[in-house]
Amino acid sequence: MALTTHPADDSHPGAAAAPFDVLIVGAGLHGALIALALLDAQPGLRLRLIERDPQPAGNHTWCFHRGDVPAAVGGWFGRLPMTTWPGYRVAFPGFERTVELPYCGLGSADLAVHLRDVFSASAAARLLTGSEVTVVDQNAVRFADGRVLRAGLVIDARGGGTVGATGYQKFLGLEVELAGDCGLDRPLLMDACLPQGPQFRFMYVLPFGPRRVLIEDTAFARTPHLDHSARRAAIHAYAAARGWTIRAVVREESGVLPMPWQATVPAPALPLKVGYAGGWFHPATGYSAPCALRLATVLARHWRDPLPALTAEWRRHRRQFRLGLLLNALAFRGFRPDLMWQPFARFYRLPLATIARFYRLESTPRDIARLLLGRPPRGFGSAWFPRPHTQETSS
Ligand SMILES: Cc1cc2nc3c(=O)[nH]c(=O)nc-3n(C[C@H](O)[C@H](O)[C@H](O)COP(=O)(O)OP(=O)(O)OC[C@H]3O[C@@H](n4cnc5c(N)ncnc54)[C@H](O)[C@@H]3O)c2cc1C
């Protein structure tokens, strides 16, 4: 159900409405977290969070490491309806590890309820759903119906975005109810003990309860096509192989994310572009929650004059982004798909602090050396001596 538009938002087509402090277009991951951070820092902010769909927050399960959360994050973060696990496991042929890095999961449905609660408790802020924006300008947005709203700061969080040469991370997840307990007390971040073929495949499993799990079939591939029915069948086969009986599928999510090796992160400019479209993601993991948390923390402090602080953040992000591009190039171009699990297996042998810094885009020169150089088994750096590719199918 779309929330009713506040009378103060109404304007005749093409007319300028009363100015607001902040307009955020897109109530996905970035728009939502930034709105929550801003309202926490400035409870009286005249903010409009504008979403095209009838519901905010889409259909995702967003995960991130607890260590990705900036130390200066506001109290809003602790109120997010999240699941937190003490760590996770990874499994490759001949190697398994329990990674003791706390890991968090945030679901769209819970985030949507939380957003509605926060906005309905606010005197000056509104969540406008079912409201498509067609033009995003430095100080104004135009809706599909012709209304115009003006504000001191406009943030474009509409998602999407194009990249240059790229591989893809493709996934389909089924959140299922099992007939018996799954036996997992923590996520299985990467179970690559699957038959490997023309795409690098692994399963990602999040246990939300003893009998409620999200099982995500993931592939790193050169083509974006995702065969939904084949992936569903693979998940059912995986569950059966683990001895799990699926009683009901309660939700499905899917996505195809770019894993580029040629892309640039545009310098911050007005209107502010955040999210994937602004280059605020990790090119080698596909995660953008660490960037969203960081941007939300920066904007909560600097929303009146955001460019200096964001430009400093962008300079740092850009360097780490380039490392991600290099690793993607090495992984996709230097390894046959059926052997691509090898550099990932080696990555997860690295010290915990190196893994944590990599995920939060804070790798040090020493971390980078560890990622690229070092003793066998084959790491990313062994792709300096590439092997020929096998032909890839498109499922
Ligand atoms: C299924 C899936 C799972 C993922 N899991 C993770 C994860 O575990 N961890 C992680 O860090 N990343 C994850 N990602 C990657 C990434 O974090 C997400 O894609 C993330 O949602 C990107 O955030 P965003 O705000 O840029 O875009 P989105 O979350 O897509 O939000 C954009 C919003 O803008 C709205 N919108 C678009 N156009 C308009 C318009 N014209 N007018 C008004 N509103 C508009 C959309 O409806 C949408 O709600 C996942 C991606 C997918 C697809």
C-alpha cells in the first residue's frame, strides 16, 4: 500500500513546491540507510524518501561483516532489524575454514517495516512510495506525474548503473522452510565443493533459524544470462544432498551483478549519486553495504555541505576499487572457470584481519601483497601466467 502523500508535498504539475532539506530518490539499500542516518542525526529534518515501487527496500537479503560498520555510525544502526552470526564457514575441495568474523543479514521485508515505523514517528519526514521520479536535478526532482519538489540537497539512489568490461556474479536464492533442523549455527558463505564446469559455482547458505534457511546458488560467469529454473533445480538437489527436506519455499530472490575490470568511480558531484550507479560498491565481492554504511555515516555529519567529506572518501574508495578491478581481471581472465575456486580458497587461508579489511575496502599495501603474491596454492597472482579458457555456456 502506498503511503499517502503529505499535503505539503502536493504541487501543481511543473510548479515549485516549498523547499525541503533533503530529497532521496530510491528507497533501496543506500537510500534507506542514508535516510535513517540523517533522521537519527537531525530528527527535525524535512526529508522525503521517494520510492517508485509500492513497497520500499525491494526484495533482497543484504549481508555484510560487522567490521564493515564505521566506528562513528549513529545509534540508528543498532535499531536495524538484523540477524547477526558470530562468523561463517567456507568450504573448497580439500580445505574448510571457520572464519571468526561476525556477519550480519538484513532482509528487505524487515527493513521496509522499520522504515515505515521510523517515518511514521517523524513529524517532518515522509516516505513517498509508488512515486516514480523522471528527472533528478541538483536541487529538484520531477515526478512522472509532473510534480516538482525542491530541496537543499538531492540524493540520487536509484540503483542500477552500467560498467565497462565485466564478468558477472549471478545468483538465485530460495528462502525455504525445512522439515528438520539444518544443523548450521552460522552461514556457509562459500560452499564450492560442487562439480565445477564452465562457470565457477558455489552455494551460499544463511540459517535464519534451525528450519528456515536461504540457499543461494551463485555463479561467476562471463555472461549475464541466468537460467532460473536450472538454478532452482540445483538448489533443490543441493538441499537433498545435504539431507534437507524442503517443506516450503517462502521467498525467492535473484540478481546479476557486474564484476568489472574496467570501470571508474565518478567524483562526487551534485546531485549526489550514491549506490551502485555512483560506483559505491566492491567490484570483487559485489557487496555495497559497506559503502552504504560509510556514506550514511558521512552524510549524517556533513549533509549541509557534503562534497569535501565525500571527495576525501571517494579518493580512498577509488584506490581500493582499482584493486577490486585488478582481482576481477586476474580471476576472470587468468583462470579457467573450473579452476577459479583456487584463488578464492587461497584468499580464505589469509589472516582474518586481511580478509576483514578486504571486504570493507581498506586493504593495506601488505594485504595487497598477500593477495597477489606468495606461496602456492594458486592465488590471484598466479594469473599473471594465464591459462587458456574453456568455452562457457550461458546458464
Ligand atoms: C538479490 C541481491 C542480493 C544482494 N545481496 C547483497 C549482500 O548480501 N550484501 C551487499 O552488500 N550487497 C548485496 N547485493 C548488491 C547490492 O548491495 C544491492 O544491489 C543493493 O541493493 C544496491 O543498492 P542501491 O541502493 O544502489 O540500489 P537498490 O537497492 O536497487 O535501490 C534502488 C531503489 O531505487 C528505486 N528506483 C529506481 N528508479 C526509481 C525512480 N525513477 N523513481 C523512484 N525510485 C526509483 C528502486 O525501486 C529501488 O528501490 C545484492 C544484490 C542483489 C540483486
